Amino acid sequence: MNVSLTGKYFAEFLGTMILILFGDGVVANVVLNKTKGHNGGWIVITTGWAVGVGIPAFIFGNISGAHLNPALTIALAAFGKFPWADVPGYIVSQLLGGIAGGVLVWLLYFPHWAETDDKLGKLSIFCTTPAVRNIPANILTEVIATFILVFAVLGISSVKAVNGISPGVIFALIWGLGLSFGGPTGYAMNPARDLGPRIAHSILPIAGKGDSDWQYGLIVPIFGPIIGGLLGALVYQIFVSML
């Protein structure tokens, strides 16, 4: 498909917005009081996030590549699989999509914010929060999780499969990452997934909200995924070169 660069940027915006709408939406459904899914648990959250990645991967994969993640975009560019000139536009589109998704989740659950007193819970709907705050350990968690994400995505994309199979495998990958790696930090693995909605949290008039925790948000969910993505792409390149 011959798609303009503007069209690719718009696809990255829409794809990231959908990702956040599903992902943050399922957390809101579980965390906020008086929702139908209140206290639904971790399986519900990880399933919603997997759907949130799988659906836009299916829709936009043949349009923009469905990066939806600056860590993946940077890793692909660093190893010659994506033009550096397009990186800033992709990242800005992803970030704006993350902000838009966060705003939509706020509107979607509008009456429920005032019904919930848990400030940290409200923040965790929009962005990641550590279960145990230990910045070096938290960064390491994000490095490992994003390493697996990018390595696996490169491997999946290299397989010539029937159309529609790859997004299904991506769904399984994200679900498994959430189940196995999500406990310590909430598995950001994506700077736009965290930073965009965190900006939304900071600027929206959310009833009873607390601090947006920028001391954590500007370090762990940004640098951890970028480092992990670069390592994942590097190891994949080494692996392929040995075949």
C-alpha cells in the first residue's frame, strides 16, 4: 500500500489512541468505584491491554507498520530498518495519540472519578506506577520486558504468515508480557503509552486526583523501554547474522 507520510503519522496517532483507550480503559474499569468491572483483577487488565495492542496492530500494520511505541521506532531506526528522518514525526504522533487516549478514558468514566478516593489508583489508570519503588530495579524491569517485546516483534514480523496471524501473535505476546513481567512496574514498555496519558492526567480536571509523579515518569518508563528496545534489536540482529 502506497501511503503518504502524513497518512502514516495519522495512523500512528490513531493506533496509539486506540491502544490507550483499551488499555487505560480496562484499568479504569477495574480500579474506579461503581463500575461494572470493579476489582476485576490482573487477568482482566492484561487481557484488555493485549486487545488494545492487537487491534491497532491489525488495522494499521500495513499502513504505518503500527509501531505505536517510540522505543520500537527508535530501535528500528538505529539498526537501519526505519528512516531516521521519519522518527520525530512518528514519536510526536504516538505521544499525541497517548494524550488523546487519556482524555477519552477520562470522559468515558467521567462520573466515576468523583466516586473514587484512591489518588494513586487514579494515576495508575493513566500511567505506570511501581509496586515497590526502587528506580534501578524498576528500570531493569522495563529494560528486560521491552527487550523481549522488541526481539519478539522483530521475529514475528519476519515470519511470512497468513494475513491476520501476526496481530494474533502480538495479542498473545502482550498478554504474556503483562502476566509475566507486569508485576513490578505495570509494564510500560512504551514511552508514549506512559508519557502521553501522564500528561493528560496532569492537565485534566480529574476529581480528587493527586500528583502525576514526574520524578518517576520522566525516568523509568522512558529510558527503560528505549534501552531495552535497542538491546532487543541488537540481539536480534546478531541472531539473524549467525543464521
